[in-house]
Amino acid sequence: MNINTEINRLLNFAKQRGLISEDDYYYSANLLIDVLQVSEFVPEEIDETLETAAPILSRMLDYAVAEGLIEDTANERDLFDTRIMNCVMPRPSEVVRKFQSDYARAPKAATDNFYKMSIASNYIRKDRIDKNLVWKTPTEYGDLDVTINLSKPEKDPRDIAKAKLVKSSSYPQCLLCRENEGFAGHAGHPARQTHRLIPLRLASHRWFMQYSPYTYYNEHCIVLNRKHIPMKVNRKSFENLLDFVTIFPHYFLGSNADLPIVGGSILSHDHYQGGRYDFAMAKASVEKAYSVAGFPNVKVGRVKWPMSTIRLTGEDREELADLAEIILNKWRGYSDDSVGILAETDGEPHNTITPIARRRGSAYELDLVLRNNRRSEEHPLGIFHPHAEVHHIKKENIGLIEVMGLAVLPARLKKEMHLLGQELIKGTADISGIEEIACHADWYKMLREKYPAVTAEQVDGLLQAEIGEVFKTVLVHAGVYKRDAAGLAAFDKFMQAVSQAD
């Protein structure tokens, strides 16, 4: 391999993608020479256009392994290719200035260019994300999105062993902390030299916007609090969400709930998730309107959605935040034994809300999804959580992304669905004796009865549609008010209590 050519290829790519300018050429070349421990360098003319730097980085990593610079493990390669890309990255202050300059032209121009830079820098590993299996399943609630996440590499035993040897440190405190920007990483923490943040002011406080390195949908962004403080849904949350969609009217922004089971994966750091994508829930219609005394200018409605959702629409942000606060406070203390909703047991609170904000022209739209995290002997992981019969597909918490209608499913399902498909085609009666897919045995029996004869051409589409149906069931399980006569009547009863709130 000619490493000199690979360095020139990367420099050419970086110039094409606007990561560096001609003035940065030798500076960046010298950084690469140092990282790759090369003794000589000769500029070359490179005539190629690549979508990502991944093919170049792959060859550079092979060189690094051959030269003994790194061990050939997934984590070592990820740490090193991020270090390589840092040699052709603009500094954080340059990124911020460019973003602000673009924003002065148009908010969309700013986010477009920042997102493209995040892909070009390999911070968003597009080559891996493109391997994810993605499809839509039509349902009575709209087209649900389903993805089998293949973008995160499996842990190598050698990397796991090294992680155990890393000295414990509280810096950065978590993966969302502002201090991650530029952090080199180690066996127990991903490299973040190519990570860049955009400072924001939301409700007069300092926040930052970044893109998720594992984007699950278009322009999947994360908005994080400057301070490492726990997630909390309150009046300030509604103000923050509405401020954000004022700044970026082409994006939505939502918050995970702030209680275990119904919350997201990182409750220790206050943050939101947003992006430029219309989920099924955003497209769902309002099936019943309500009126709330004192808020004649706010439209209030129940959304036709498996998870119990109240939609507020209006042009006055303060009014929306005021009413959202009233609903949240009422819900936190609300119980209805007839449908299994208890506000607390033994002093442990159970009720909270998952809020999502978006713009509709000059109007603001705020969806409030009612959540409850009670557990029982029958449902030890959560009463309003995926029940045991769907755990073979989805067992994890139902966070903001799933709430809106996108199932993020584990990588194991790719192989398991392939094996299931083979058995369906063969007409196998029972798969409970096949260890790799035995967890799907009950579901498989249902599929065999529903589809007694399956061809190789049909099987993939059939399984995708049925996985989507399971996800719909997951959302039904997570809904606090079921969509039957008793559940909808109980929903109306709560809204009546809201209207009477002081």
C-alpha cells in the first residue's frame, strides 16, 4: 500500500468537502504524517470524488495495523480513524462561525451544512448507518417506521478486556457532556475529536446542539444542557422546546420522559432529541377536540395514536407552555383505578409526560404523551411497557423515538429473521427446538397458521410487515389509556379534570 497516496486522497477529500482550505493543506498533511508515523511526504494530484472518507480510512487503518500502530480490533480502529480525521477538521470556533454565517442567510442552510460536515468528518458514520435495515409498515395509525440497527459494531473480547483496565475517571461525566468535544477517547469511551457543538440560548440558558453519531432518522440531532444535571420535564422543558422550534422552524424537538422505564437511556444528563423528519405520530389526526377554560386560543385534541397523546396548537408560545404546565401538574397527581393508573405508590411517583414540539406555519404544535411507569407481578418490567409476549422483538424502554412511531430494533433480528424465513418456506411445524430462534416459537406458530404456504419471494416482505405489527402492539402496551370504550372514556375523564384545574 502506498500510504503517501492515501494521505493525498484524504487531503483531496477534505478540501472537496470544505473541511480544510488550500491554506490548510501542508498543516493537515504534517498532522497526518505525525499520526501515521510517516517519515516522508510528496504531494500528488488526486482526481476522484467520494461520498464519504470511509474507503480511504479503511486503507489507512490497514496500514496502521500492518505497521503495529494499532491492534486490529473494532474499537482500536474507531479510535484511530477518528484521530486521523481530526487532522483535517476545522476547529470548533470555525464551525460555530460558519454555522452562524449560514444561519444569517437561512436556518435550513445552517443545519444543512453542519449535517453535511458531520458526515464528511466521519463523525456520523454513514457507511455503517446505510447498512441498517429500514422499512415502513402501514397501520390504522399511519406508516410506522422500523429499523434493525446494524451500525454499532459488536464488542471485540480484546476491547472488552482493555476497557476493564482503563482507570476510572469522571471526565467527561457522560457521553452527552459538553466536554466530549475533542476528547480522544479510550477503550471505555468513544473518540470524539471530530465532535462539534453549536451553542444555543433556550429560555435564557446555555444549551448545545449536535448530531447523533448513530442517526436513526434524517438530521437526528441532540440538544444538551451545558450542565450535567438530571432529566426533568417541567415548565422550563416546554419553553425550551418551543424556543428551539422558533430558532429552527424546519426541525422538531422532543424530550424523553424523566422517570425510569418510560424514560430514555440517559436520564443523568438533561437533553432533547430532534431533527428534520415527519414521524407517523406527527401525521396522525386529532380525533376529538376538547376545550379548556381560560385558553380559547389554544386548540386541544386527542390524537388518533396508540399511545395516549394530547395535542396543543396555537400561535402564542406562552399560552401553550401555560396549558402544558397545567396538564403536566394535573397528570403527575392523577389516579384512576378503573384503568390501572396510580400517580404514586409508597411515595414513588409514576406519572410523567413525553413532550414533542414542532411548527405548522405560524402555529406551534405541542404533543404531550401521557406516561406511567408502574410495575406489577404480571408485568415486572412495566405495566405500560412492552409485555412479555413481544419481548422476542422489542424488550427495551419505549423512549421518545419509539413514542413517535420509529422502532429501533436489535441487530440480532437480522439473522433471526433470516432463519425464521427459511423455516417458514420449508413449512416447519415447530421451531422451539432450534436454539437460535426458539424465543420466537409462539410468534412463529401464529405466522404458520396465518401463512400456511410461503415462498422465498414473499418471506422477507411478510416478516417485515409482521414485525411492524408487533411494534404497533408494543405502542398499544405502552399507552396508558387503551383504545377501547373504557379507555377512551377514562381519557375524556382526565381531560375534564384538566379543564377544571385551578
